[in-house]
Amino acid sequence: LLGAATPLAESDAFLLTGRLSLSEAGWLGDHAVFGTVLLPGTGLLELGFAAARAVGLTTVSQLTLVSPLVLPQEGAVRLQVQVDAPEEGEGELRALSIYSRSEDAGENASWALHAQGHLSGGDASALPEEAGLEVWPPAGGQPIDLAELYAKLAARGYAYGPSFRGLCEAWRVDDVLYGRAVLPEELSDAAEAYGLHPALLD
């Protein structure tokens, strides 16, 4: 989603740029809310991870979504991902900001801020807390019927196309929900280009 990180003159900050269009990444069109195609929050998170990898870090330690990133049916949006210099006294912690503007906008057009957060060099291999899931399906789990899931979501204004319909199973164990999601086969060849494909994570 992003090009190489460019170090800024007289600064320890970096700038990464990119371009998003439905004609080049058709899976993006499968995520619409009330008829408007939006980059999912997981896409903004992937931009953060891509920026972290580009500057030698490993983790998006915080990400706050500020405004939706709308994708036009025609044309494209330009991306700017800014990674600030390391924060004083905070080790490898760097602030992150994600912006976009229409590719058709003039050079004087303003950029929209979509997300802000922090990148760090934490141990990316560290395992999360034990989830208590040794077998699948989970022991004692009650299956959840997903037959009408996407129809119900569509009725609420959330239109998920084939790329975002990867939830195959869901189980309830007391107050805990477990799900199994699979990336559609037509996206699997490109999956290695991402830290975790945004459609699968969504």
C-alpha cells in the first residue's frame, strides 16, 4: 500500500506515500457503509504496520481513528503517512499520522487526517495472553448460526462484499466468542504483501 520511506531533510522523521483506487485494489470496493466505500479501520492499521516495517520498527502500539477514508468509485486518493522523529526519553517510540486527499485535488488542496498513533520497537514475536483454546471447535462451545449474518449487516447499512465475508464459524463459550475466518482464495496470492490482509483482519 505504501512506497519506500523517505527521510526528511534536517530531521529524523520519515514520509511514506501511496495511492489507493478501486480499479487497482478491487477488494477495497467490498467494504461499504450506507453506500459509501470506506477503507476499513484494518486498512489504516496495515498502513501503520507498513510504516513501522519501513523505518525498522515492529509494532503499532496505539492507533486512534480520526475520520473515515472515503474511496471514490472513479479516480484515486493519494496517501501520506508521516512518522515523526523518536520521542525524547521514550526509546524507539515514534508518532504516526495518516493523511489522504483526492488525486484530482489541486496542489493547494488540504490533506484530511484519518488516524494518529504511535509506532514502537516492541517484541513482535511475543505471544498474546493464553487464550485457553487448545482444540477446535472450542470445548463446550455452542455454535452460532451465521447463515443470515451478512444479510442482517446489510440491513443495518454495512455492505460486505465477497472479500469481507471470510467468517466461516463462530462459537460461544460462556461470555467468550470464538471465530474462524478465512481469506477468500482470490486474495490469497497477494496476502504475503501485507502484515495481515486487512480484509481477513476485518
